Amino acid sequence: MDDTRLLRYSRHILLDELGIEGQERLLRSHVLIVGMGGLGSPAALYLASAGVGTLTLADDDVVELSNLQRQIAHSAARIGQSKVASAATALAALNPGIQVIPLHQRLAGEALEARVAAADLVLDCSDNFATRYAINRACVRQRKALVSGAAIRFGGQVSVYDLSRPQSPCYHCLFPDGQDVEDLRCAVTGVFAPLTGVVGSLQAAEALKLLTGIGTPLTGRLLLIDALTQTFRTISFGKDPACPVCAAEKTHMSTG
């Protein structure tokens, strides 16, 4: 690590739990962020500032005026640009020493599988259940850790699914599909701007902990945030032995 990096990341290096070794791990790390909206914006900014070496950003949307109330990686000057290009500009200005790979597309199928396989860790900052289930399935198959967040109105949630560990529950264990689950969109219901910053920042914190092996991640725990009362509570949950996603994959791996 050269003198410039030693100075840039000095406040991390001063932390005994992190130190130079932890910072070097971050510099070698590759994180995939799916969704560059309200959650992906703060998450990407903090991961970039913390020195995560490679960030792949995936989103097929463009910047609109209504996004600017909460999506802090974008600006009025970049309305009409793809969100990934806009975010890449912001991240390059913040930390030119990292690599940013913008993907202006909705990742699905083989493309999603390949991008998950190439990353060390995945952040789900999407806004719909179909994408969340697809990301979870890919992370289970590739055995990659997944940090998931959501925010709507005044309520937010964050959890970690460390799918590199056989006993870790997956997203489907906690939120089975096939139920009558309705996607709540902030375009219809609204969302409190600072809440997206809180959730996205917590996702970044969990990602940094997982990449460096420090602290206790939110694996098997769902953190619930109520911004109206400013209360946080945690719900513990376990692996579903009958989960059609992670239990089926475990059986396939053991017999294949």
C-alpha cells in the first residue's frame, strides 16, 4: 500500500479490528450492487469511499427528477443518464483509485449468474420481489454472501444471507415466494428520504464486515427500522430445512 492509500484509508487502518490487512482485503474485493436507487446510492458511495477495489453496478433505469429526493449518487445535471453511468461519475469523483463497472441492464438468467460468480459479495438494493428471489437463487448456487435491504414509507429492513455457509438461511427461507406478496413501490406509497440512506449505509457496513471478517454480521437476523419512532428491533430466524431453494441446492451438491 503506497503513501497515498495509507493516508486516504488512515482512519480505517487505526481500527485494531481492521488495520492494514483488513484495508488491503477491501482493496482486493469485488462487490456487485444490484439497483442504483435509494439504497444502492449510499451503499455504493460508502463502499467506494472505504476502498472496495471493484464495484459492479447493475440497473436498467435512468435518472429522473423524482429520484433526486433520496438517490444521492445522482444529480440534476445527470437527469436522463443511465443510473449506472451517473453513479459511476459520482464514485470516480469520490475515489478515482477504484474500478467501477457500470451495467445498464436488468440482470437475469445467465448474465446474473455470471456476475454473481465474479463477485466476492452481492448487495441487493432492488425494489421488487422477482429480482430479489432471482438474486437469492444465484447467490445460493454460487455460494456467495448476500446483503439485502428494503425501505418503503417509514419502514426499513436489513439482513445478511451468508450463503457460503451451509447452515445459513437464504432469503427464501424468510420470505417464501408463492404467497400473496404485493410489491410496494415508493412511486405509489412514498418513502422517507433519510431512511434509504440509513438502510443503504447499514448494507455497506455489513458488506465491509463480511469482506474483512470483522464483527458479527446480521446472518440469521432481520433488522427492522421504524424511522417515525426511531426504533430498531431484531428478529432471529433460521434455515428452513424444506426450503425449495437452499435445501434443494444443498441436496443437489451432495448427490451431484
